[in-house]
Amino acid sequence: MTMLRLIVGALALLFAGTAVNAADPVVIGLEIPLSPPGDPTAGQLIRRGAELAVEYINGTMGGVLDGRKAELAVQDSQGRTESGVAAYRRLVTEDKAIAVTGFFHSSVNLAANEVAKELGVPTIATQASASDITAKHYDVAFRTHVIDPVRVAAWLEFIKNKNFKRVALVAETTDYGIGLVQETEKQAKEKKLGLEFQTITFDRSTTDLTPLLLQVKAFKPDLLINIGVGQPMDLMVEQAATLGIMPQIPMLISYDAPIRPQFWQLHPKTGSGLYFIAYYSPKQKMSDVGAWFAKAYEDKYKESPVYSSLNGFGDVMIIAQAAREAKSTDPKALIKALETGTFKSWTSSAVTFPRAEGVYFHNWSPPVLILQYTSANQDWKEATVIIEHAGSAP
């Protein structure tokens, strides 16, 4: 009789433990830059979107699986590869994340993917564009952002339309910077555009670009492409203006930093005339969940959402939908669901991750826009659209 009670008690504990586990939250990892030398502003904007996605999943969607709520686990990559690898390991081994997203710096995403191959938990790049993130064809690696070849094709179209012939590329020595320089030179040669390039690289920790920009001034280019991220990008804008390079020589910023709310605070006298890459315009049509997000964001932050927040929201939504599709949080099942499913994000078009050729493997991206500020303190939503270039492969 005593033995029977022990068995019954053990079974009761087992089932009680199972019930508790079933009620555990579904953890989604968010790896973002929250401190220098990364881009902390980008990290915070992505985080805003991810947090609202969790709110939508747990409210409107009723949770992820069998009533289990979504929960966000956040780690700071600092924009460093070593910190990024450690952050991914913590999210997977300690926080038990079913997938990790939020990646902003390409070098961090590339390093984390090497560990992801070992641990098997998938990654989704939110705003990292280096080709090898998806071109390596790792089963664990996915992306919802513009890739280098598409970004470069957009600005080469712009250069051709403007009849520019001499182009200075000033780039940070990261996978992002070097990748864009190489892709620009490669495509320009393939397209026989007859361009003359000046290529200058710098360490992203630098605090003075004056010697390099003096070389640019002597080269007398038709266009200066600013391939810095975060503080180096801002530094290049101000020092180019101080040296008299701008506004005589136009500058194109390689990503969408100028749409951020603090841009005009940093560049009140130097922002007018700048060209910059963007991935979203308020004139674009959104999905129903995208419309929910835009309203929720404006209500909470009293400003319009920007692309970083939109894509942070979308990537967390995609992971939750994939878990539902798989009816599991097992990494292998999740990867299969991501590969074969069709997902709703903020965009009006559905998101898919085909096993396509080359860099388009596991990749979906929005269109690339080139915008221009034509006056100081201009609302980015009113910036002139110069180029709209297709995103994902047809």
C-alpha cells in the first residue's frame, strides 16, 4: 500500500510538472545593440517594435501555442562580434529562446550564425544586410532585410540617373562596410558604368575622419557615399560640412538613420540636401497587423514608427506564427515552418523564406528607397523620393 501511494505521488508530481511546463512562456530572443560601439538608437527602435509584437501576440492572438504567452528575452550585442556570440549563447542556453532576432550589425549576425549552426536555434536578421548572412545557405539563418546587392543596385541606378562619374566610398572596416564597397565595385564593372572610385576605409572606433575627408576633397568626387553606422556616420556628416565638402559635393548615407527623431537635433545645419537610403514610406500600404502596430506605436510614443521598429515588430510576429504553424517550439520544426510557410508582417505583401539561389536563400526584403531632404528640419515623411528599387528577388 505504501509503495502504491509512492507511485501515485510520483505520477501526480510528474503530471503537475508537465502542467507547469505547458504554461511556461514561449521565449523569443532579441539581440540588439544597446551600447557603443554599436548603434544604441537602432537597438532601442527595434526593441520598441518587438515589445509591441509581444503585446499583440498575447492579446489579439491569444498567445503562441495552447495559450502559452510570448515573452521577450533581450541581450546587448554592443555591435561587437564577441559580445554578439556570447549574447546568442545566453539567449539559447539560459533563456531557452526558440529563435533569436533583432540583429542589426552584419558582423554580429554572421558570427552568431556560426554558433547557431552548432546549437540549431534559428536567427532572423532584422536590419543586417551582408550577403553571407544568407548566401552561406545555413538552414538556421533567415532575413527580412535588404541585402547588399539590392542596396548597391539602387544607388548605382541613382548614380547613373544623375550622370555622376567620380564616386568616393568612405566605409567602416566591418562586414557591412567592406561588403558594400566590394559589391559596388563589382556591379559597376559588370554594368560597364565607367565610374572612377576612390575607396577609403576607417576603423569604426575613430573619433576624427578629417585626414580621410581631406583626401576626398582632393579627389573632387561627384558623390560621397557615407558607409558609416551610428556615431561614425554622424561624424562624417559634420566633418564633411566643416571641411567645405558639403553641400558642394552631395552625400548619400547608406542606411535610414536620417529618419530617426533625433537626426535634426544632431544635424540642424548640415542635414538639408542629404540623400539617404530608406526601406519604408508612410505612403506604402500596410497589412492589418501593420496598421494595428502603427496606431499602437503612435499612441505609445507620440510619433510615427520608423523601419527599425516596423521590422522588429514583424520578425517577432513571424517567429510566433511559425511556432503555430509547426505546432511546436522545437528548433527543427520551427525551421521547417519558416521555410515552407507564408507569414504576415507589417507589409501588405506576405513574407516567405524560399530555399532560393545565392544570396536570396531564406531572404525576404522590402523595396529600397533613396530619399532626399530638401530643407532643414524637414519631416522625413515629406522627403523627396528619388529612387524606388525592388527588394526581394522576383
